[in-house]
Amino acid sequence: MQRDLGKNVKLFNDIKADDLSVMLSCLGVKNQQYEKRSIIIMAEDNVDHVGVVLRGAVLIVKEDFSGNRSIVDHIGQYEMFGEAFACAGIQKSPVTVVAAEKSEIMWIQFRRIFNTCSMSCVFHAKLIENMMKVLAVKNLQMNQKLEITSKRNLRDKLMAYLLIQAKEAKSFDFIIPLNRSELADYLYVDRSALSRELCKMRDEGLIEFKKNHFCMSPM
């Protein structure tokens, strides 16, 4: 497991294997399991930890005053969440975090990442550097989502999203991480309208799909 963490979790990149077990002890990590659809963090909960998804996936969800849900982000295996709130000094979570499937989360106290411990562990400088890189990537991803959702019509939003997924998969044949309802909430559109548009795009030969498996015609 520790070898997988060092290889796949960006926060732990380039930290020597011999330092990893010491680092995890220094950070006081704890792992917790969650069933599908269970609430991991509720909006307005106090947040002083960042989470790393060891198994499964989680959804970052926000609701308006009318109870309408929007999906801010999908966090997959080995990805991190909550770091932006911690860095900004936000004490109460502005979003709800929900288990998209049965998941295991590693919790890390935020202050232990940025505050050098009494042992003056040599990996702390690298840990902080990695956190800055994670925050920079997350900022780019949020700008990417803004670009998608700011498109004028539903088809343009869909095409922008699917092209990004294809680019990440390096193939026009790919699987998206969201079901139909989640995709509608992510794009801020009506689910029925989304389904109709997908069928139109299929009938026009632009895409083929089965559930969350898509195949796009090369542009």
C-alpha cells in the first residue's frame, strides 16, 4: 500500500520509500471507510483535515437555497479533496462530500502538512512543494470546468466535457466517471434535456454510448 501511495498520490510524489512510513506517522493519518451515498463531510461542518481517496470515489456537491444540487467535482482514487479550504483558512466546509461508491479515505491534519514537527522531518519541504503543485492543478481544473459550463448551449457543454474526457483517456473510446444524473448536475442542466441531446448526437453519428461508456467520432 505504501508503495502505491508514493507512486500515485501527488502529495507524496518524490518522497523516498524509507521516509514514507515515518512521514505517515508524523502526519498522524487515519483511514476510514464509507458506504456508497454516505455523507463524508456535510456543508458547514468544521474542516481541519484533507482527505485522500485510497479506494472508491467521492463527489463534491453544493446545494442552493431551493435544494437544487450541483456537482462541483468528482474525486477518484488517489486524488485529494479539502486542501483548498484548508489553505484558505476556511473553517466550515462550503460543500458536502458524498461517497460515490464504497470508499476508503485517508485523513491528514492540515496543520501537520505545513508545520514542521519537532523531529524536523526532511520530507516536509517536499510535502509542501507537492501541496502547492496540487493546488495549482486544482485551480486549472476549476478553470476548465468554468469553460465547460459557460458554453452557450447544452450540446457545446457536452462536447467540451466529452472532448476533455477523451483527451485524458488519450482515446476517442473512453469511460466517464459520472452517471446520467451526476453528469446533469455537473453540467448544471436538466437530466431529461441531457438524455435527449445525447440521443440526438448519437443519431447524428457524433457519438456512441452505453451507460457511461462513450465513443466519439474523430473531429
